[in-house]
Amino acid sequence: MSFNFKALYSGEYMIKEEQKLGSLPSDKKLYTSTMNIAMPAMIDTVLIGLVSMVDTIMVGSLGAAAIAAVGITNQPKLIILATFASLNIGVTAIVARRKGQNDRRGANRCLGQALMISSLLSMLFSILGVIFAEPMLLFAGSQADMILPATTYFKILMAGIPFSAVTLAINAAQRGSGNTKISMRINITANIVNMVFNYLLIGGNFGFPALGVAGAAAATVLGNIVGFTMALISISSRQQFLHINIKEIFIIDKEVLKPMSKIALSAGVEQVFMRIGFFLYIKIVASLGTVQLATHNICMSLLSLSFSFSDGLGIAASSLIGQSLGRKRADIAIIYGKACQRVSLAVSAGMVLMFTLGGKGLVSLFSTDSAILAMASPLLIIMAVNTPIQYSQVIFSNSLRGAGDTKFTAVTAMISIGIVRPIVSWMLCYPLGLGLTGAWLGLLLDQSLRFLFSYFRFSSGNWCKITV
């Protein structure tokens, strides 16, 4: 009995007859529309992940302590950025709806409010991040042999947060409008700048000073400044769908803030639980030791690179679903969500092969330490099993966020990331003695739970009824 690929990938099989509200797009148009948004978004997110991986590889030449020092800063940094991430979920959802409604003025008013909030909050968080860098990193689990370089790295990153926050807000709006090419160009350029200055400043090449991990942080900030400049230019033309008048940025618009804050608040709760869960998780791993943390950071870099493909597809799902709901075509929104998930299955198959057949070679790019290579072997197997589960979870979760169903994703994050992952990981790491492998099994369980929650919620169709 042969497998029916047409039933799996054809749009006409993705929707029930009673759910149809009109004529459906052809399969060619369905996947063309999906990939026109998803491909630039995937290139964008993959390059971001790749640059992060290259950062770790370049820093890896300084030793395991340097890798661990850079890695330990990730969760404190992401906690600070969580506010902007939740705000931008609201921005993408609302701009996508306004795009579907052909309401250009409404989309630009949303962008203006996002820029005002991002500018003010990022300056505050930047100051606090620099002042409290060391205690934050000690609380995160930084060991004595990494605290000094980690603090230096973190302070420099925090100084550049305002540039990053504003760029993220503009990119979120561009993605909601379906213009993922602009975000791609911004990040490609910024990442090239980052890599070039990594080479010049980490080891001290072509007459530049050898700054070590401080050089890696400075390169990141320089890339952020370039991206910030390009993002502002992208909304300066009146011919573009998104155009902002600088004078309007600092005018409070309650009509726009109400729906934005409604989505952002729930997304913020989700981000809080995500960051708390991830923070506790990295503390559990950091307590295992420097070599274990270095191995974890290397494998997380690989997993993050893999995640980038699904994240790009998730961006496409969020944008297409929001625009379809704005046109009052819930049936097409459902089809776009499923189409993105089907594409993710094909991409994840390639990632599974990469981890199973070439995983050790990829780990050796970061470090040739025999202890790290041995410790990474079981993690690569877990990564291969996790990949198709994680990909589908990301697509369905982003579909719900694009529809404004952030309350559900917040509850999911609270249960799975905030409670299940840290508790199970700790039990497997310590009482059951599985160490780093136990922590990664906890990660696998978390992803599996989130997949089940998001799949059943998406299948219910209740998210189609949410108004923004």
C-alpha cells in the first residue's frame, strides 16, 4: 500500500468541506505564496543562527572557559530581550491583520507605537544590564574561571541593546506585512559586519587589537548598529507599505495600544515562563561543570541553527495566517498553517541526516577536546529525534501567535517550559545520574509536550475566531 503524498501536501485535503468559505488557492499558488515569504525568512534566521555558531567557533579558539563564558550570557540577555519579543509578536499579528484589511494607516500607527516603546524600554534595560552584569551572571551559574570574561562580554552587548531592540520592532512589522526580504537584507549585512569584526578583534588581525571575548561582543554591537541604520532606511520611503513619520513615534495612540497590549501581555507572560524555564535549565547544566557547559553550548548552537529553518517557516505561517484572517478567510488561514508544517517535515528530514551522519564532524569544528566529543555523542541522537517534533511545534505555535491566540501559548509555556523542563532535567541530571544527557532528555520531553498542546489547539480551529 503506497503512501498518498497528495493527501498530505495538497491544500484541498487540508480543510474540511464544511470549513470552506470560498474558492481555495491552487497547490502551486499555496506553496509559491508560502515560500515567497518563508524562503527569505529562513535565509534570514539561518544566517543569524550560523553567525551565532561562527561566533562560538571563533571564541572556541580561546578555550572551553571562553565558550562557556559567552554561552552563560545567553539567558540573561534573552530575559532582557523577552519584553521586546512579546511586543513584537503583537506587532507582527496586528500588522498582518491590517495588511489583510488593506489598512496601511493602521499598520503604520502600530509600528509607531512599537518604536516608541522599544526605544524607551531598551535604553532603561541597557543601563540596568551594564550596572548589574556581574550579579546577573553569577545568578545564572557562572563559574569562577569564566565570570570576568563573561561580565565584559555582557556589558558590551547591553550597551548595544537599543540598536537591536528598534531593529527587531521594524523587522517584526515588515514580516507581518509579508516583506521578509527587507529583514533578510538587514540581517545578512549586519551579520557580515559581525563576522568581519570577529575576525579582526577576537584574535587581533590586520593590526587590530586582540580583544578576545570582548572583541566578539564589540563585533556584535557594530553589526547591530549597521542593521539599525538599514532598518530605519527601510521605513523612510512613502512608497513602501510601512512608512513612519518620526514626529508620530512619541504620540501615545490608545486605539492602537489596546489590541497590541492585549496580545503582547499574553505573549509577555509566555516569554516570562520561557525565560524562567530556560534560566533554570541553564543553571542546572552550568552546575555540572565547565566542560559540560561548553559541550552543551556547542550542541545548542547546532540545534539553534537547525531551529532557524523552522523559525523561518513559522514567520511565514504567522504572516500568512494573520493576513488571511484579516481578509476573513479562516479556511485559507488553516491551509497556510498546515502547508508550512508540511514543508517543515521535509526540511527536518535533512536535519535528522545531518545530526546522525555528520554531527561529530560539526562538533569538531568548535572543539577537538576528546571529552567534549565523547559527551556530545548521545546529545546528537537526541537532537535527531527532537528535530521533526520541534519543527512542527514551532509552526503550530507561530500559527496560533499570528492569530493572536497568545493566551494559549502562554499557558503552554508555563506548563512545559516553566515547570516540566527544569524539574525533569534536574531529576534526570542528578538523582538519576544521567548528567548532561539527562538535561537533553528533559529538553526532548518539553518539545514533545509543546507539540501536542499546539497541534490539538490548532486542530480545534478556535483561534480563527479571535479578533484583533
